[in-house]
Amino acid sequence: SFLPQIQTFDVEAPCQTVEDLTSGVVMAQVLQKIDPAYFDENWLNRIKTEVGDNWRLKVSNLKKILKGILDYNHEILGQQINDFTLPDVNLIGEHADAAELGRMLQLILGCAVNCEQKQEYIQTIMMMEESVQHVVMTAIQELMSKESPVSVGNDAYVDLDRQLKKTTEELNEALATKEEIAQRCHELDMQVAALQEEKSSLLAENQILMERLNQSDSIEDPNSPAGRRHLQLQTQLEQLQEETFRLEAAKDDYRIRCEELEKEIAELRQQTEELTTLAEEAQSLKDEIDVLRHSSDKVAKLESQVESYKKKLEDLGDLRRQVKLLEEKNTMYMQNTVSLEEELRKANAARSQLETYKRQAVELQNRLSEESKKADKLDYECKRLKEKVDSLQKEKDRLRTERDSLKETIEELRCVQAQEGQLTTAGLMPLGRQEPSDSLAAEIVTPEIK
């Protein structure tokens, strides 16, 4: 509903859809249209225009805009916004939440209808459609009902507060720039690693081609296919080397820039601590002034001012916690970078060992195949010998049985011969009857004995 009103400011950035507003560029240009003196070019240059789909940069822009609106209400308009739910810039930047975006635009319209040129903006609202006009006026009335005037405090404290805010903004910008540079360094490291791998593969391919060319054509002849291929590969190799050197130089530059930013962050942190001490001292002095003016007519205004300062100190505590979290994240990122570099070195060392293990595995596989063939052959020989042993065992059993039968036959023959000898010795048998006994013995003898 606030989009038509925003479009009337005639800003340079596109503002046709809700997505165009989430980057914060349109809002910053609208605020500069409202008050160019306060929202000057220096403030506008802090808003990053090329954010793309990076929601973190969008949130950073929206935080700066929200802080600028609150400071403008407090310092220029002399208004303090109470009991008004501030928009969640994280939901706006990451998810383009319409409700939170409406609260942000409501604050911007509140600045427009309270600035020096408020009559012009109110006239513009009155010329819009009734539905849009009703929504805009309702939002402005709701915001104005939450505003309350603030009393002017000590000038030195105001200057100190402004300096503290400026230092905090510079610290946040330095941290954001440092995060971007760290991400860029990481990307450059990945590009350098990829280019080194490509360079290694090209060198290997060049070596293979050189070996082939030594066996076939001469690479010195540029008219031959091998010579042209060699020149092409050489040119490509030189380009890759130049790209590698360029990326390494850019990487070193970014690292130097990161170190400089770390030094700046340390200095800004020290300044923040000093300003915090001064702010605490100023607060204590302000409390003494409140005690001295307790009986005056400005008691209510001074108490509201004290409450506002307390809120600012709470905001400062939040900023300290955010700075601490960012420091922890920075330390974690540095540790991750060191561990990743160590893992990269280990991976390069393990790659050569892996190649050696692969060759050994191939050799062992070949040996295993040969030994398997030998084992199969020996198994076959063993089976054949076992069959032969079984056949011999059967033959042995058969011969043993035959031997036993022969022994029995021999015993019988011996008994017959013994009987015949006894008969012959006694002389009881005539010679004519001895022949039949001999023929009987001959018949008893088996064919094998014969």
C-alpha cells in the first residue's frame, strides 16, 4: 500500500516491486530527497548498491537506514518513538517480509510529514487515490501517536553521542568489509587450487604429447599438426601461468588489506572503549544535573531523556555483544582457513602415496591371479592323483584278497602232499594207485598257480 507513495519521490533506483525495496537503496535515496543536508552524499555512499541476492548486504543496508531514521527523529525532529514495534531488518532482507517492510516505510513517511518540506509531501498524499490515501494517513497517525518530544541535553554529551555512533558505524562497515575480503580470499584460494590442478593436468598432457611427438613428428615444425598442437598447448599453459600469478598477487593484496582492516578494527575498538568511558562519565554528570533540577518544571522531560539515554546504552551493549560475536566468528574463520590449508597440504602428500598404493595394488592383483592359476592347477593335479590312489587302493585290496585265496590253496596242497607222503612211506598203496592221487592234486591247483 505504501509503494505508490514511495514512487512519488522520483528516485533513480527502480521501485516497481517489493523486491526492489528490500535492498534499501530506494529507501536511502528517498531519505536523501527528504533531507539532503542530514542524509548527505557521505551517508548515501555507505549504502551498497550492488547487493544482488546477498541478503547479508541487504540487512546491513537496512540497519544503517533504520539507525539513520531514528537518529533523524531524535536529533533533527526532536521526536522520540515510544511503544512502536521497530521493523525486523533480518526478515526484510532475507525473506522480503511485507509486514516488516511496511513498518520501515511507515517510519520513512513519518520523516517526510515532519520535515521542513512536509507541506509538499502532505499535498502529494492528498492527491492520491482515496484507498491509498486512507492507508497512508492511518499509518502516519499511528506513528505520530507513538512519538513524544525529547528535551535538549548537554551539547557536549550530544557531540559525544554522535561521535560514538559514527565510530560504531565505521566499525560495522570495517567488519563487513573484512568479511567480504575474507570471502574473496577464500574464493581466490579455490581458484588458485583449481588452476594449479589444471596446470598439472596440462603439464602431464604436454609430457605425453612430447613423448608421442618424439616418436612421430617434430614439434619444431609449426606447419605439422604436432607443432600446431604444441604451440596451442604452450600458449594455453602461459595463459594459465599468468592467470595463476595474477590470482596469487590479488590474494596477497587482499590479505594485506585484511591485515590493515584488522588494525583499523583494533583502533576503532579502542576508540569505542574510550568513548564508552566518556559516555559513562557524561551519564553520571547528567544524573547529577537531574538531581539538581529535581524541583524544576522540567522534571518529566529530564526523566524521559534519562530513559532515552538508558535505551541508547542498552543499544550500545547490544553493539558490544555483536562486536564480540563478530570477533569470535573472525577467529573461527581464521582457524578454519589454517585447518583447510593444512588439509590441502596433507591431501597433496596423500595423493602421491595413493598413486604408489594403486600401483602396488595392481602388482599384487597380478600376483594373486598367477597364484590362483597355480593353485587351480595344483588342485586339479591333486584330484587326479587322488583318483589314481583310489584305483591303486582298489587294486591292492583285490590283490590282497587273491593272495589270501592263494595262501589257502597252498595250505590245502601242502596237506594233500603230506597225506601222500605218509601213504608212500607206509607202503600201503601200490604204485598203480599213486598216479590218480597225483592227478587229483594237479586238478586242485588253480589256474593262477599253474
